[in-house]
Amino acid sequence: MDQNTNSEERIRGSKRRQGERNYCSRTGKRLRPAQKQKHLYLVLDDGENGFSFTIRKIDADNLETSTDLELEPCVLRLAAPGPCYSMNSTALGSNIFISCNRYPETMVYSTETEGVAIGPRLPDSMLVGIHTLAATADMQLYALKHNFKTKEQAFAAMSTAGTENSPWMSSSPSRAWSWKSVPSPLPFSGNERVTSYAVHPDGGTIFMTAGKSRFHTFSFDTKRCEWRCHGE
């Protein structure tokens, strides 16, 4: 019985491949592999519903017709760990990194597997403050912390450098990724705050605008680990 079934499946598969070859020879076209559907992921503050934020998945091909975000599927909903606790998120490759400024634990949401994993713990120097997160093209996450009360600042980078390259490590961010302090001192003082930031198209330069009454724009070269001032 099993041998007959396997023989029928091989015959059907052979006919299907032959039909595809005949179609290509008649039309002069190659069958294109199915393209992977693209999606846009939005992290939204959903405080009115009693949650800290939600991650919503939007079909990139229907951006013009999709206007009501409430109708878009919610792939992840997280409650705030406490009132007025700041939570931060940023894209890192196909992952979304999530952290809170009061707790060292972090989470990583994978857009490929739609799963949530425990991320690497934040260093003690990164707790209690406002976080600025920026991911570079070489899969490094730079985090800048600023505490308005104590004027403390910290600058650290998270990457897979120096970790073991085991197959199971890719599904365990808490072990595959690690934090290291960035040795380059910040070009602005603790009295100044970052008002805007962006990653240059080269994928390795981070721009930041910081100040108090007067603001200056700085760039950080992640390869050379150097800051540069571009003026007001």
C-alpha cells in the first residue's frame, strides 16, 4: 500500500515538473519563486487600554488603503511594569528589542518566528534614566542613558562579538548578545539632553542633536569609536 502511494506521488511530481518545463519552453519565461510578503511593524503606545504598548503588523502593499490601525493585527501586547515607567524599543535586523529603564531584564520579539525570547540584561549603568537606542547595519545596538536628576550618563553597545558561534545561540539572545561600555567619552554634559537622533545611510554613523538652551549636532563613528561636532 505504501509503495503504491509513493509511486503515485513520484508520478504526479514528475508530471508537474514536466508541465512547468513545457510552459517555460512555450512562453520563454522562467517561473519566479514566490516573493516573501513584506510587512511594516509599528510599536504604539496603547496606554488607554491599560497596556504599555502594542506591536502591530501591517501589510506593506496595503499602506495606502489601511488607515485604521485598530483593525490591524496585534502581534504582541505588553503591560507596563509600573506607572510612569519608560519602555523603549528599536529594530535590530529582523528582531524588535524591548527594554525598560527600571529593570535590567529585556525581551526580543522575532518577526520571523513571531516568538518572544529573553534578551541580554541591561548593565547597571544603563538603569534609571532616559534611553536613546540606535541600531547599526552590522547588528550592533547602541544605547545612551541620561538621568536628569543625577546628571549621570552612560553609553554602551550590544552585539554578538566575542560570543560562541553555536547553532542554538541564535535563538537565545540572552547568551548570544552581550553589552560592553563604549570607551569614547560623550561630547555633551549631563545638563544637556538628546532631542533627536538618526543613523546615517552608511549604517555605521549615528547622528545626535543635544543641548539645553543651545543645541549642537554630533556624529559618532562606530568603527573608529570617535565623536565629531557639526555645529549648531
